[in-house]
Amino acid sequence: MFESQEKTSGGFGLEDNDRAVILGRDGRWLAGWALRFIIVAAAAWLLWQGLGYIWTGLLPILLAILVSTVLWPPVKWLRHHKVPSVLATVITMLGAFAIFGGILALIAPSVVQQSKDLFAQAEKAVHQIIDQLQGEPFNLDMAAVESSANAAINWVKGQSSNIATGVFTGISAASSIAVTFAIMLVLTFFFLKDGTKFLPWLRSITGKTAGWHLTEVLTRTWNTLAGFIRAQALVSFIDAIFIGLGLVILQVPLALALAVITFFAGFIPIVGAITAGALAVAIALVSNGVTSAILVLCLILIVQQLEGNVLSPIIQSKAMNLHAAIVLLAVTVGSTLFGIVGAFLAVPVAATLAVWFRYHHELVALRAGEITIDDIEIATANGEQMSGSEAFAAVRDRMAAIGRRTPESVEDPSRSSTSLSALRSERQRKRVDAEPGLTS
């Protein structure tokens, strides 16, 4: 039985369970969260404005990080076999250029040769459509069409100054892309050559506690981005193979070029697949007719269903662990704000934010006593990936360093007869409190 205790509230002597007291507490709670929301929203707005000023310099950094996740495995393999870091980086980047250049050289002759025939067929198709429109049941008046065309031409001539401005703007944009690409290559070189020194340097300037958190969350982010790029490359490669073979069988022009476009478009989820598929259907329609276009459309739909329902869930679930709705929303927002670049970066950014959110969720659960330190899968030790007894030893040493336990008081399960599961069960019963050095 709970006894209500009378307490003076604002000089009115209200009880603790009085409606006025309860409503006042609810109002203070709501006002507190509203103030927090306003502060967070203001901080987010300031951050967004700041990103607008540094976006030109931030974009090549983001692109270089993504490219580095792809090129790092061969660099790491070469360095593991005693190749100097500079030489390993140069060999890997030159090899990547050679592969990309070889692909372009392979498809260039077919594109040049078949494009002429495709343009001729497109012109013929346009004339056929015009002839059909002039006949039954449309009975289109070509004089009115020519008058509209002449009016459009005159309007274009009148906009010559605007067109010239647009051309110069396009040249400026192309120059900006070239500069961004060049900076990205330079940054990629340094990231691959000196990237292993970044986390130790970061720990040296942030301290043990913050450095440990940053090392862990950044390593998880790196692993997630690398997994996303590799998984997406595998899915896109499978799509390109099946669609390319189907286009060859259906004798669609530019089949190899369309397969390559399908591969690269696959790195822009949803939007890229739709764009590449529409291009393939359009070329099939112009070159081979309606029947061929319908067959190509069916082929693309089957491959996309296979990818969406079988390949992506199996290959990408472990890499990103993002719901399809989040992916679609991220791509939509990214493409709206930053165009093609935003659509490409949307999913990696969303995956990164998800990694940080999950890490914070683990720390909150640890501090709340819902889990123990053994339930958290540690990704790093001194900035390098580890697993098994190495991770356990790193956590043990970390706990000893903050004075909570000594290394001798925590047994290494790899050297003890006590199994890791039994050790975890014992600690689960004890509900070890969160360590200040791991949760601050």
C-alpha cells in the first residue's frame, strides 16, 4: 500500500498525486524535450549550412574513401607480401586503370560501328511514325506540325544568349568534375598508402576513452562501406551478365555497352536499374521493333526480381542491414538534393548513420545493464580488425587499464577449461555494470 505524501507545491499544499502536480510534471517533461528538439534542430541546420560551404572539398574525400574500400584488399595483400606501401598502392591503382581502360577499349569499336546503324534506324522509325500519324485514324495535318517546328526553331534562335550561357556553365561543370576526379585520385593514393596510420594518430590526439570509441565506430563504418561496395559490385556484375547474355541472344545492338552501363548503374540503387533498363528497352524498340522491346522488358523485369528477392537479401543483408524503405528514401532525398552524386552516396551515408546508431544503441544497452561487455562484438584492437580471443584480450586489458579489474582476474577462454558460453552465462547473472571508460 502506497501512502500519499503531502508536499508543498507553490504554496498551495498540493499532494503528490494531485492532477495539477501531474499536469505540471508532464508540462515540464514536454517542455524539456521540446527544448532539446529545438537545440538539435538548430545544430543540424548549422551543420547543413556548414556542409554547403565545404561540400566542394568534402565530395572528393567521400569518393576517395569509397574507392579505397575497393582497392584496399589488393594493396593489403601486396604489403603482406613485403611490397613497399608506395609501390603496392601504385601497382593497384595502375591495375585498376588498366582494367577500366580495357573495358572501354573493348566496347568502343562496337559502340562506334553500331551507333551509326542505330541512328539510321531511329531516323527511319521517326519517318514511319510520321507517315502513320498522317494516315487513318489520326489524320495529322503536317502543315500545322511544320508551323510548330518553325516556331520552336525561331524560339531557340531567340534564346541564343541563354544557350551560350548554358554551354559555358556546362564547360564549367565539366571542369569541376575533372578537378574533383583528380583530387579524388590523389586522396585515394594517400589513403591507401598512409591510411593505417590514421586511427593511431586519432587516438593520440583524442585520448584513450574517446580514441577507443572513435577507433571502434570508424572501423565498423569502414567494414560496412567495404561490404556494401563489394556486395553491390557482385550484384551488379550478376545483373550485367544475365542482361548482357539476354541482349546478345535477342540480337539487340550495343549489347556489351548496355551490359557495362547496367553494371555501373547498379551502384545507384533503384534509380540506376530503372534508367539502364529503360535505355535497353528503347534501343531494342528502335532497332528490332515492338516484339523485341517487350522481350527485353520481360528479361529486365525477371533479372530485377531475381536480384531484389534473392540476390540482394542474401548478399547485402550482412553488408548493410538496411530496410528497403530506408534505401528508397535515402536515394530519393540524395538525388533530389545532389543529383546523380547524391543518389550514389545516399546508401553509403545511410549505412554509416545506421552503424553509428547501432553502436550508440549497444552502449546504451550496456549502461542500462541489459547486456554485458561480452555481448558486444568488438571490431578493433588498436585500430586493426580482430576476432576471438584477441578481442577478448583487448577488452580485458582495456578494463584493467581503467582500474575496474586486473588482467589476472579475467581468464582468457582460449586458455581455460571454462567455455566462453559458460563464462558469458556467469557474467550475465552478475550483470556487470557498464565500464566508465567504454561508455563515457
